[in-house]
Amino acid sequence: MNTRERFHAIMSFRPFDRLPLLEWAGWWDKTIERWHNEGLPVDETDRYSICRHFGLDLYKQDWFAVCGQDCPRPASHGAGIIESDADYDAVLKHLYPPKPVDEERWREWAAEQKRGDVVLWFTVDGFFWFARRLLGIERHLYAFYDQRELMHRINSDLADWILLVIEQVCAICTPDFMTFAEDMSYNNGPMLSRALFDEFMRPYYDRVIPALQRHGVMPIVDSDGDMTLASHWFAEAGVEGILPLERQAGVDIASLRREHSTMTFIGHFDKMAMNKGESAMRAEFERLLPTAAKGGLLVSCDHQTPPGVSYDDYRLYLSLFQEYAEKAGAMARS
């Protein structure tokens, strides 16, 4: 199987040759800085060239920016750039660019995709994420109660823009999947109630998901933390998958699979096991293997590989990954 055939076989619960050797996200800059001192060639700095260096399958991502380069920046991490409707009016000229897709890049990528060499995906800010970027973390949570009209206005405008993105990129090729960046959970579950999700997020997913389905693009939600409870909300909205399934937040893939027989998942290898030696890494692969062999799960680090992982640690991880990727494929075909 080539890279793209393998992806679609696994995500359609069909037999496959092996799991992809996958990093769904790039590495921490501090991790790469460390590895440059431990054996990674210093000229290897690009995300995809590093993938090639390690022999990983290529999954190419484009995160389409809602904010233009001249958009005001928050004063500090977690701060916002607006407080009111008037502020939103003032920044609108910096938001929702009319031509977000780099057509030249996507035509080049589309040729690679057609050959089966890459899996293509794109990301957009989701309906929890983007309002938080504008309002800041604290004000955003109050806004669900105190600035309801503004919240709906932001998400309606965002939905319009995402529909534009979908049409522009799908005029070039059909991405294999996409992600809504949300990050709406931590280790105790979602940061909003089901009622608030249904009022402020679900209507806009209901506008966007059908467009993705018409084009044959798999919608996946990207949220850190424990998404076990919220997985049901997204499934009912038509979202077909979740990543990265952070193990330290208490997520358990076997439980998720019992609750969602056809949902797809990416990630879930506990990054905290990656510098604890072979036996710890083997135990983690053994935990994931029964679910992965049945399809619908692309094993990968459950977030970016942290700088506590040495170059030799990572090479051992990849050696074991190759072994278990092939074992999962053999089980899938038996």
C-alpha cells in the first residue's frame, strides 16, 4: 500500500498492510534543538524533511489563518484583542481573508497526493477556539452568558469563512481529512456544558459538516484533554474523528471504541513513556495494539514529542513503532 491507500484503508476499517509511522504534529523546537546536538543533522529543520530523515509517512497539513498579518496581537498569552461588539467591528478588516488558500502550494501537494505519496489535511480554528482567541480565555468563558449575541456573530462569520476555505481548497483537490482546532477540554473534561455546546457551537457545525461531507473530506476535531464526554456531542454533530487523545488526561481508547464503533482516532501513544526505556514503550504499544488492529486508529504521539526525549530514545521508539505497525497489519489481515 502507498501512504494514501493505507490511510483510507485504516480509516474505513478495511484490512491494511501496516500502521503508518506517523507524527500528526511537528516536534517541539526545544526537542529539535536537543536532537541537533545528539545526531540529527543540523540542516534538518523543516517538519517534512525531518519526517523523511526518520522514514515517517508524510501527512502534510495547512492551517488556514483566520487573522491577517496586520491583525492586533494579544498583550500576553491568554489575553484577547477585543472586549465588545465595537472592538469586533474594528478588527474585522484584519479577519477572514478572502483568499486563504495558497493555490500554488496546494497544486504541488495535490500532485504528490495523486501519486499516493502523501496524505493531505487542513486545519481551521473551531467554534470554541476562535472566539477565545479574540476575547481571551477568561472573558470568553463569561461571554457564553454575558455576550451571547457577540458569540453567535463571531461563530456565524467564522462558519461563512470556513465554507469559503472548503470551496477554495476542494477546487484544487480533495483533502483526505481536516481538523477543527478546539482545545476545549483539560484533564477533567470539557470546559463548557452540553447545553452551551448545543447553543453556541452545534449550529455552526451543522452548517459546515454537510459541505465537508459533500466533498468527501473527513472532519476530525482536535482537542487536548479528556474528550470522552464531549466525543458524543461531536459525533452527533457529524464529526467523524478525534485527536490527539492525551493519555495523561485519562483518555482510554478501548473505552472510546466501545462507545463509538465507527469513529476514527489519531494519536494516544503516551508521550510520557517515550524516555522511560524499551519495556515502558512496549507496554504502551501493547495497550494500543488490539484497538489499532481493528482499524480506525492511527497511532501517534499523543501530542508533540517533548524535549525530555533524546534522539536515541526517539530512534528506539520508531524501531518499536515499526515492529508494532507491522504486527497490527498482520492482525488486521488475519
